[in-house]
Amino acid sequence: MTKSYRKDYPRPQLVRESWVNLNGSWDFLFDDENAGETGRWYEAFPADHRSICVPYTYETKMSGIGETDHHENVWYHRQVTVSAKDLAGRVLLHFEGSDFETKVWVNGSYAGSHRGGYARFSFDVTAFLKEGANEITVKAEDSMSIEQPRGKQRWAKDNFGCWYVQTTGIWKTVWMEAVPAVHLERMKIVPILKAGKVALEYHVAGDFSADDLWVEAVVEFGGTKIARSSAAVTRSRVKDTISVYLPEEMPWGIHPWAPQHPDLYDLTVRVRKGNEILDEVFSYFGMREIRIEEGNILLNGVPLYERLILDQGYWKDSHLTPPDEQALIDDIDKIQAMGFNGLRKHMKIEDERFLYWCDVKGMLVWSEMAAAYEYSDDAVEEFTREWMEVVRQNLNHPCIITWTPFNESWGVPKIKTVERQQEFTEAIYYLTRSIDSTRPIITNDGWEHTISDILTLHDYEERGEVFFDRYADHLEEIGDCQIYHSNDRSAFAEGYAYSGEPVIISEYGGIAFAGGGEGDWGYGNTVKDEEEFLERFDTITTAIKNLPYCSGFCYTQVSDVQQEINGLLDADHNYKIAPEKIKEILCRQVGIRRINER
């Protein structure tokens, strides 16, 4: 656990002491006639409202409503109390996630809006507040459009395939914080492992033109001060580089972050005017490097074999919203107990507290954007804007080792042959790299790759010997697009070819087991009992492990989700199979020497 940790704090890499959690009971209304704005509900919320428990959406049981029909417009309202001390600086209202377009009024005045369901957004609401009681009113608009990023949310009346009940409106924490007039707005933390340094980029809000204004950083490890540095503030963006290399601390001079030893440095940042501290925030970082070399993925210079599991982040009674912080911790613990060293967070930008605990516990993460399902100019614009918000929001987390903006050609359905769609994925690749050049990027996970740092393949073959024969001696053929998956998809889009990238089977398995009722499903034939499950799981997993050029795999999936019953955990996130039985298969050594064995 880091020095910065505060239970339930929603933004764990930039922590202040002064904050108010606004989760809990809010007034709530459906607005099927879209009458709320013309009726000025933000000035006087209707008396015939009902209650909802934020941050759970009305579709969930934990919201207190549990109605799954789609309502395009929903409204929220509550009172908050603000002190004169808070109003001496600035007051920020934060939404960790609200799907899809969110409009906010404070005391009847319009504070702003945001489009996109997955990234954090904030408003400076100081000008609209008064001392004492204040009214906050929120309208969320969410359509069934497949041009907006929606991930696994259905766009039809009923669930189908692997798409589930939609998520409408506020689904992550809402909170307020009081900050000084001059304060740290955000920062970018980039570890430089080989140099034993960390590069810091601060973004300062307020009157940063004042004389004698500084940003000071103090780095600690295990309670021992490692370094202190300061940089003058002459504009809103300030850069500094700090050495954390101390040979007397370790033989290598630093404490690297890795799954076996997820060491984290504590970071305190202060904005100073002379000797006066204007703002103080607490954070942390991990010293680690992820890079690709000669067909291998290297973590801190050592070949990494990735044992990943697909994690959709759903819970039975709260859907995309975790029931509480402990539920996030429990999932990570169970995933590790089964022998996985990482996860692919699928079609969702998870609660940032989850990433914090992955940092602390050493869980590797692939961060994947929620997909749209149609290609258009509007879809390109919506996706690009929100993906950039997500990357900037989460890039400081050392657990994230891979960015995955696209999956299975969703949102780019003609990418195999249409240059315009291919160019879109290339643009996202380079745009992501322009912000973060420290991680590999997989542009279209599963098949029909364009430019990509890793070649990933999805294959739900249920017979291990067939799986092995399909790939064992065919690395060059994969590059020539001659190998086709069981769903007849090629590895590369037309015009692209294999050039030595690491290969990962990033979806496989998906074995349906236990509880299958009408409409329930998994991949392949449903197994009848634990023995049959373990035999199939063993043969296909071992087949992948025996591929000499393969750098890892990702099993589908963590838990059952609504009609999809292929989880290793059930819908209540309880084990279906004893974790040690899964771990024995995952971690058992195979009889060949891999090119990238640790």
C-alpha cells in the first residue's frame, strides 16, 4: 500500500485531503418526453421524483430501481453543502464516468457538459456556488447508437450474443474537492529505468505567472527519502527529471516494479510561492520498462510470458459498476490465486481504484477501449476524443503494459480491405504513441491487424491437438496471412504483413460450465462436469504453451456475465473450480524451451 492511499478515494494518483464523496441517494427521474430542459428542471426539480443510489445505474438492482428497459434521458438532483473556506479557492465537481452525454447545472446555472461514457471529466463550479446549501442537477442522454463507444452494452431491446444490458447515466463515483486558486491540475509520470530517473510533467492551473512560484517533488521509498527536486513555474506546463538511482539502496540502485515484486515509490508534490505551500498532492509511481525486442516482450529487460485472463468487469447486481472497492481487490486476489499474472480489461475503462490495486499487487493490465460498431465520421470523432482522454487519464499506472484501442474489427468492420478504415487505426496508433511511447500498442486485437506492436490471435478451438497443429509450424504462414482462425478471419488486413512481432493468443477457451439455462452460452460445447472442464482447459492451454514462438495467452474469462457462462468464477464471483487446480495447469512447465521463457 502506498503513502497516498485513502480508502474509496476515486483518483489515487493525485490525492488531496479535502474532498467530498457525493455517492449515495439522489433524486431521479426518467424523461422519456425529453421535457426537462424546456421545463427547466434544473431550476426546480419535479416533486414526483424517485430515488436512486449513485453510482449504480437505474438498470441495476443496487441502484434501488432495477428497470432494464432503455430510457434515453435521465435526470439526477441532490443538495451539497459548501463552506466559506472552500469558496476561498476553487471547487471542482468530478464525474469518474457517466454514459453518454452529461449536462450539469449548479443552483440553476449551466456548469458544462461532456460527451463519452468512460473517461473522467470535471467542472470548476466555484462561480455557481454559495456558502451553505447548493443544488446540483444532472441530465444524462444515452442513445442506442452504435456510432458511440459502447463496449458490451447492447443496442437492441434484449441481450444477444455477448452483449448485455445497457449502462445509462452516472456509473462511477461523483465527488467534489476544494483546491487552492493556484493548484496542480494533473501530471505525467514517465519512469526511465535504464537511467534510474523519473520524468515529471506538471500542469498548473491558476495564476502561474506570479513571481517566486515553484513545483517541488519529494520521492520516498519505504519511508526513506530518496530525492527532492524543484522547478520554477513560468507557464502552465512544467517539466522536471529526478534521479532515483541510489546504489546504496540496492545492488542495481533502484527498486523495479514487476509482478513478483511490485515496488512503488511514494511521491509528494507541492506548489509553492516562496516558502508558502499553496497546494499539496500525494501520488506514487513504479520504475519499470516494457519493450519489444527480437520477437519477445521484455519487462525490465527480461522476457515476459503473459498468462492473462479476459476481464469484462461485470457484477450481477451492479453491472459495470463494482459493488465497492473490496470487490475490486477480491477479483485481483482471485485472479492471482488461479495463477494468472495479468488481465485484459475488455471493452471497458475500469474504475481507477482497480488500476491502483493492480499497481500495488503486481497485476499486469492491457487497457482496452470500449468499441463502437459502425464506421462513420462521427464515430471516428467520438472514439478519438475519448480514447485520448482515457490514455492521458491512466498512463501513469505502471500496471498498464499494453494499449488496445480496437478489438476484432469492431467499429472498423471493413478494415481488411478498406484503406480509410485501415488509416483510422494507423492514426490512432500514432496518436497514442505521440502521447505515450513507453508501451506497446495493439491496434486491432484478434485479427486483421494493420500496424501493431504485437500480433494477437483469437481462436476458440476446443481440441488441444487441433489447436497445436494449426499454429505449431506456421509462424511464417501467419505473416503471409495464410492461417485462418476458426471464424475464417485472417491475421492481417490486406497490404500488411508480419515483421517479427511477438505473438500472443489473446482470446481462447471460453468454456461454458455450470448453470446453463435457456439462452446461456459459451464457446464450443458445454462441459458436463469439473473433470471434463479441466481436461479441455488443460489440453488447449498446454497446446498454446507448447508453441515455441508464443509470448503468452489470454483465457476467456474471469466471471459469468448475464447469459455468458464461461467464467472461471460464477456471476457472484465465487470460484467454480478450486484455484489451485487452474494454477497447476497454467504454471506447469512444458517440455520445450521457449525463445522467451523467463
